[in-house]
Amino acid sequence: MNTLLSVVVRAFVALVLGAVSMTALAQTDDCKNRGQLDTLYCDENKDLVADAPKDSKRWKNPSTLVFTYTPVEDAAVYETAFKPFLDYLGKCTGKRIVYFPVQSNAAEIEAMRAGRLHVGGFSTGPTGFAVNLAGAVPFAIKGTEKELQGYNLILIVKRGSPYQKLADLKGKKVAHTSPSSNSGHLAPQVLFPPEGLVPDKDYKVLFSGGHGQTVKGVESGDYDAGPVASDVFNRMASRGEIKLDDFRIIYRSPLFPTSSFAYAHDLAPDFAKKLTQCFYDYRFPPEMQKTFGGADRFFPITYEKDWAVVRKIAEETGTPFNRAAYEKESAREEAARKKALEDKAKGK
């Protein structure tokens, strides 16, 4: 009986999955252009992001809007930081707003792909995966009236260390943040070699699990150095978690765009338009400005234009924003996250 039941269950699951696949195929088989997007999505206007579904029955106008922010640091910090904005967003959209904390970039991307996340902030590197695999449509970035807010990849060492240039770190313990991170992993692979340091050749890449973990690891001496995003580093200092005088920056990259804000492609177009306008009209109160490095608003952007340099780095490092690269990087990221938690539990 158990064997028969197992066979029946497997057959039923296969039937359901087949039906889902056929439905998805029927929805996308008339797509004239997809680019690098997953087969669930279409990009007929060729702006590199998913179009809204052609069938209006698939458009979503939820009564409860689910929002999250990239898990670069403690999720609780950002739930508090975004509260004034989310209170405003609820009034502006007429929706109930729920903050959905996520523990990894992969979890955030999968949540939007599965329809559990409607709008959120994605880290610079994972934005590309969110666009191609989850149908995310980036529309804003933190900034000011004149410009979007960017950040630099910085390589930090302890102030008292002997390291003065990148080449000094050959054979040392250098922590990257996570495999999908732009500043924490991808950009160093392109930007460090011309400076005399080749990741995974001149040193073994160690994954800390996040920018905050790298900073703290360098501070404690667990790592000799680590590439991190300058905005995260500065926010940690402004909150008193670290002292800038305890570190030295021995490398600083050109400016990258900071985390994007994106909505799910299947939001009803009229609601998506209203949602983006609510973002653009909002002005950060003083506490939010302090938390986000002086940014006072959400600055309009497009993925096609403002993420061009990030896409270039991804291509040059052999990690294009596609399903194969995502699955590989997600597995490495999850392994790194688990190891970081184990090390923390052991008091390392």
C-alpha cells in the first residue's frame, strides 16, 4: 500500500508540475524577445526587464503589499529604518504594508519569483539575478535631487597592519562577502588583478557571509583584509558598531550604484505607476537621511542604463545573471552563510 501510494503521489505531483509548465509555456510561447530573462518572462520592448503579463487576468493589485530590503546587515536595523517610509507608503497606496525580513540574497530573489514579495531593495549584484530570474523591475535608488547614491568597493585592513597595497596581501586571509555580491566578490575579480592581486590565485577566497561579517572579522583579526561596500562600512561607523580609526582603506574603486528598489513585473500597470510615484514623492526624515548616508529621496533609475557597469563586471567574471550562474552562486552563498553561522556559534 505504501509503495502504491508513493507511486500515485509521484504521478499526481508530476501531473501538477506538467500543468504548471504547460501554463507557463502557453503564457510565453508567443514572446518575440526574451534576452537573458527566464522563460517565465518576456521583454518585447527590449529594455532588459520583464514586461507586464499580456493577460490582464494575471495582473496583481494586492490588498497587502509585501516589502523587504537587501540582507546586507542586521534585518532588524532596516525594518526600523524604513518604518517612517512604510507608514507613508501605506497611506499613499491605500494598502497594508508588511516588512518581510530575508536572510540571504537568494531568499529575497526566490520570494519575488514565487509571488510572495511585491517590492523591495536588492543589493547591486543580486539586482541582475532578480531582474532575469524573478521578474523584478528596478525603478529607484537612494539619492539626492542632483544624483543617485553610489558606493565604492573598498579594501579594508586593520590600522596597525603592515599592508599598504593590494600586492601585500598575497597568501593572506582575505574575506569576500558572498558569491553574488558585486563589491564583495564579483568586482574584486576584475579590479584587483591590475593592481597586482588575483583572487583565488594569490589568496584563497574565504566567504564571511556578509559585509558586516567581513568588517567585524577584519576588526577582530579573523581576516587580514576584506573587500566591502563603502556605504555599509560607513553606516556601521555612524551607528557606533565600529570605529573608523581602527581601519585603513588601501584600495577604493570607481563609483557603483547602490541597492536598487524594484517591483514585481506582474503588478497591475496602473498600480505599479502609482507605487513608483509614491516612492519618488517621498522625502526622507532626518533619521533616515542619517542612516542612508545623506540620501533624502528615491532617485529614478533604469536597469538598462544604470546597471550597465554591473552587468559588464558580471560578464567579465564569468557569472552572467542567468539561471546556471545563479544556482551555482546560491549554493556557494548558502554554504558560506552556514559556515559563518557555525564559526560564530563556535566563537571563532
